[in-house]
Amino acid sequence: MLGLMQNQQLLISNLIEFASRHHADGEIVSRRVEGDLHRTTWGDIAKRSRQVAHALDGLKLAFSSRVATLAWNGYRHLELYFGVSGSGRVLHTLNPRLHPDQVVWIANHAEDEVLCFDMTFLPIIQAVHSRCPMIKTYVAMCDTDKLPADSGIPNLVSYEAWMGSQSAKYDWPQFDENSASSMCYTSGTTGNPKAALYSHRSTTLHAYAAALPDVMCISARDSILPVVPMFHVNAWGIPYSAALTGAKLVFPGPAMDGKSVYELMETERVTYSAGVPTVWQMMLAHMKANNLKFSTMRRTVIGGSACPPAMIKSFNDDYGVDVLHAWGMTEMSPLGTLCTLKNKQLSLPPDAQMQIRLKQGRAIYGVDMKVVDEAGNELPWDGKTSGDLLVKGPWVVAEYFKGEGGNPLIKGWFPTGDVATIDSDGYLQITDRSKDVIKSGGEWISSIDVENIAMAHPAVMMAACVGMPHPKWDERPIIAVVKKPDAVVTREELLKFFEGKTAKWQIPDDVVFVDVIPLGATGKMQKMKLREQLKEYKLPSLG
Ligand code: ADP
């Protein structure tokens, strides 16, 4: 017997229509590329996302066509979030920090047909457009009078001219909630980048879950400044949860330095924020140097990399801000765990509480997790035994876009590439990473890409890229190199060899010449051993 409840599909268009009907006057404030502050409301965002939907219909884009963005956090990007997905197309948020060659590869792989970009990224578009034959329309996210006359980009229109004259009434199409809504590429541990392809259902369920009190605790009383970019896993889902709750959104645009973010938090009475440790490092340094305090900020989610204990302490003790340590992945929409205390832990002494808060937290309902040994046997939740972390749930990938990399699941569980313990209260702690990647300032650097570039140098016989701890960026890559017999190459020459071949920030900080790189039985480089070998090593920038 089926339940007799209405079978309304969970569609992203419902989120924006709800926002429009129930909190139309909720504010959206954005610092624009032009530098000024722009103010709008959920009601206007809804209207304009309907206009975006009409504009896409006008381009005759088929259901599930990909519409890419290359944009900061801002109101136009928010309109595209709802207009693109709501009208049945797939929003593909490109990462502007990548090298143009990577952008070309990803845009072609995704088969993007439209690309909407902030003017900051015009040079990227100029570098890539001739190599992206599927993109038929380029939309500059600017006012009509700001459109450059001589950009050299064919079919370039200004966002306002493109959507501005469209009707603000639109009947959102109704379709299966499992249809694709958006996509985000993540740097592959092997081979090329792979895309997580989210659905309307997964995004809506994630939006509900993210707003829960023990998760991000998002409400209509919040003023939220997402520092985490909208091109990085949908800004951790905040735009959707904000639409669902009616929270105010404050977008920093391109001004991501500590001073600008702090000022915006103060003027817009921000209560809540989210970002990777690196951005907070910069902001705390600015606040300390200028003896500043927060007037309204109360909570911030920190994730993407392990949050340093000193940061949690400083936020709490010096600024009265509660840090919510979170763990997740692009493949998980991204939220997996969040660290909040249980009732019984509130009476623990501060040090004991701190030990818990340093962990990545408890699973959110909707994500199940386990740690397993090499044979796949589940390990005990004792807070000590570490193993490979596996997850499953309705907002975890089942496979990557176009089946890249084959079936990633192990008996229905997604292997995260993280190594972790889980304690008897269900708190996860990430202890290591089995995937061969480096995370710098919250963004991935593929060791394999770095190694491939080094190996293309005629003097290099073998190269291994590893991450070294860095106080600001969390990790920075270095490359250990075995030279070919009698070959001569200097550190400087090799570093120069990387220029132009990858994004600047993905170039290793240093080259270490070694006699051998430890290899395992199958000939695979043993990075753990190499890191052990380099344990006395210090990055040049750290003296
Ligand atoms: P995001 O940066 O949004 O978490 P990514 O897919 O870019 O998503 O990165 C996911 C990976 O980042 C995880 O598999 C893990 O290795 C690392 N990571 C994320 N959050 C944390 C955290 N709180 N502590 C340690 N590592 C983390």
C-alpha cells in the first residue's frame, strides 16, 4: 500500500519560489566587481532567476544542457543557481583558479554550451574561447554599458541585456527530482578531473539537512556571509539553505582579503560565515593587528582542511565566535559531518571540550559512515583504530559524470580517500589521506599533474610530489626529483619549467634532489616513506 501524500518532486525551483512567497523582502547584499555594494531581495532574485530561465529558453537549450559560470559570490551568480537548474538545465560552476588549459579541458568534457562570467575573468575567457567549440554564448555578468566593445569574444552579451527584458513570470517545468541540477569537478587522484553531478533531490535534501540545528543551524534570523566560493561545491550548499530558511545573504565578491571581509561583516551585521582555514587566518591576522572585535558574528563553519586548534581557540576566546568544524567532499554535496557538542559534553572542562571540537564531528542524518581495514572489515568506533573512511547516502555520488573512473563504490559505499577514526559517540576524526593529492588554501593540487610536468623535463628520471605543512596554506607542494645519470639541472631551472604549464599556485614551492624515491613492491612510489624521509625538511618560505 502506498502512502496517500502528495507526490511533489523536490525541485530547486521550489526553493526559490518559496523564498519569493515567504520571505520576499529578505536581503541579498553583494560587493560587485566594480567595487560598489549592491542590495536586492529574495523576491527580486526570484524574479530575475525566472528571467534567466526565459533567456535560456530563448537560446533553445535542451533539458540537461550545461550552463557554466566563472564567477565570484554575488547576486547574479545566485540568480543563475536558480534560473539554470530550475529551468531544467545543469549549472556547471567552473573554478577560475585553474589554469586556462584545465578550464578548456573541463568545459569541453562537461559540454558546456553557455558560459556566464564575471568581468574579472575576461582574460581567462579570452585565453580559452577558441578552444571551446561547444560554447555558443558568452554572457558577461555586468551592466550593459560595462560590456567591452573589443573583447574579441564572439557572441558576447551582457547579462542585463540578455535577461533584463524577459518576463518575470515563468512556469517552472516539472520533472523527475532525480534529474541533474548542477555539477562540480574535483581534481582526480588518478587521471583527469571528475565531476560530481548533483540532482534536484540530492540538493534539496542536503539543503534541509544543512539547515538543521546540529548542522549549520541556519535560520531566518541569520545574516550569512559565505566566504567559501559558489564555484566550490555550491558554497557548501548555503545558497539553497538560505532560500529555504529566508536567511540574509552577504556576498563578498572578489574582495576576499581580511580587511574587506571584516568590514562587510560589520556593516551587514553578519552573524554567520563559512570558509576554509586559510581565509580565516588572514582575517584573524587583520583583526589582531588592528585590535578589532566583532559586533554580531556568532558562528562560523570551518572545513575543507583540518581546522588548527589555535584558530578554534582564538575565535572562541578572543572574539566570542563558535567554530563549527566540518568535514565533507565535492562528492558529498559536500556536507558529511559537523562538530557540535552533545548535551552530556557541555559539563566537561574546556580542555576536554576542545579535544572533541578538534574532531570533524558527527554524521549528519542522510550520511552514513564507517572505517574499514584493508580487507574491508568494519573497524570499531573506539576513537583509536584508524582505517579507510567510507560513506553513503542520498547526497553522495553513485558514480562520476560520464562514468569517468568506473564504478567508484565498494558494495554501495563511497571510499573517501580519507583515513579516520570514529569514537564511541560517533565523532569522526580525519587522521590521514590515502589519496595522492595536496590541498593548498582549500583547493586541490594533483600530485600526478605536477609529477607529469617534471617528468617532461629532459633531466628528470623520476619525480614525486608531496605536500608539506604550511601555516597559511595548510599544505604546499614540493617535488622530490631523481636526476638522469650525468644530467645537469638546477632547482631554479626546474621551477621555471613549470611556468605556463599549470596555474601559478599549483607550481611546487621547492625542488629537492634525492638519490632514490622509495618504491613499493608493485613499483608504486611510496609517498608515506618519502614524507618520512623528508621529515626534517622545511619549506624555503618558512626559513
Ligand atoms: P571541501 O573542500 O568542500 O571539503 P573537496 O572535495 O575539495 O571539498 O575536498 C574534500 C577533502 O578535503 C576531504 O576528502 C578531506 O581530505 C579534506 N577535508 C575536508 N574537510 C576537512 C576537515 N575538516 N579536516 C581535514 N580534512 C578535510
